[in-house]
Amino acid sequence: MGRKPEAVKETVATVLACCYTRIVIEQTRSPVARFSAAGFSLLELFLVAVIIFVVFTLFLSAGSKSGQEKRLAACQNNLQNIYAALRTFSQDNNGTLPAIPGAQTSEAPLSLLVPKCTTGSEFFICPGGKDKPLPDARPFADKKISYAYYMGRTLQDGSDAPFVSDAQVDTAPKLPGQIVFSPDGKKPGNNHNRFGGNFLFCDGNVQTTPARLAFPLPPATNVVLLNPKP
């Protein structure tokens, strides 16, 4: 026996209704829902972006080796600029270099370079540390800088004579293998966290060493090592 015409009409109407409902739902779904069905949701993409940002930040942060390698290179440029200012001072003062009798920190003598020998006070703040910026073209004896200074040197002291360096752990003489910069990232001597620091020598060359000194520093009379303010 065949179906009754009414039953056939009801079945066709039901199928059409279901198709219509399905089409309407697909057309009215939100962009987020459609995107989720096709692949990732916006939330998932956001989380991925956050993870990438965190990894990138850690990679270039002051506490990462890669980040400090870049900052050590920028620090070398700072020291080269300080050397240029010291040369200018020496030429203007019959071969002598900045010195203040009884100085306890490096700020007092090196402040004599500004503004006559250089107006760039940013050179005295290490890019690897967290010292506050200095005002431009103004002496900074009452402020804090990032670098230690061997007061009493001359430009003729030679390529092995240290002149300026990153802040050191203390002002005692150092032998190769001894700790010269922070080994754990804590003060003092932590301009570059625990990844060493730079030395500027009297001929203008700059060398990098890890926390334990990698090269000899010859002793000298009448030379005083001054660390910056703590």
C-alpha cells in the first residue's frame, strides 16, 4: 500500500523545515563560531600571541644571556665615547686626566668631563643595568653613574692598563680567575647581571670578560680604582 498524500506532504514539509533551519543557523552563526569550526578560536590565537611575547621578552630581557650580549656591545660604544671625552680633557689639560683628591666614587672625577668635553651624559649609564638616566649636558657628581674609574692613569699607560670599566664587585686589585663582576646577578658589580662586563684600556680598546677575570690587570702605583655609588 502507498503512503497517503497527507503523510507524504507532512514528510516533505518536515524535511524542508529542517533544511531551512540548518541554513538559517549557518548564516547567523557568529564570526567567532565560524572561525572556530574552521580552525583556531580567537582565544587560542590570543594565548599563542601571549606565549610568543613572553618567550621573546625573556630572550631579550636584562636577565638573559642573549639580551646581555646585545647590551655588552652597546656598553662598549658607551666606553668608546667616554674615551673620546677623556682624550679631549687630556689635550686641554697638558696630558692630565680627571682627578679629585680624596674622591670616594667615580662620579666626582668623571663629572669633570661634562659639559666641556662631552654633552652626552647618557654615555655614563650602562645599557645593561637599571641606573636612572642623567640630565643632558650637566655635571653629575651628585648623581649615580654605572662605571668604575682608575683615577691617576694617563693615556700613555699602555694597552694593558685598565682605564674605565663596568662597576666592579669591589675596588681591590684583581688577578685572572678572581671575581671582578657579579657571579649571580646581585649587586655589586651587576651591570650585566651575571654575564660579566667590559674594560676600557688606556689605548682605547675595550675587552669583555665573564664574572671571573679573563686577563691580567697589571698593578700600578698612584692609581686609585673608584667604583660608582652603590
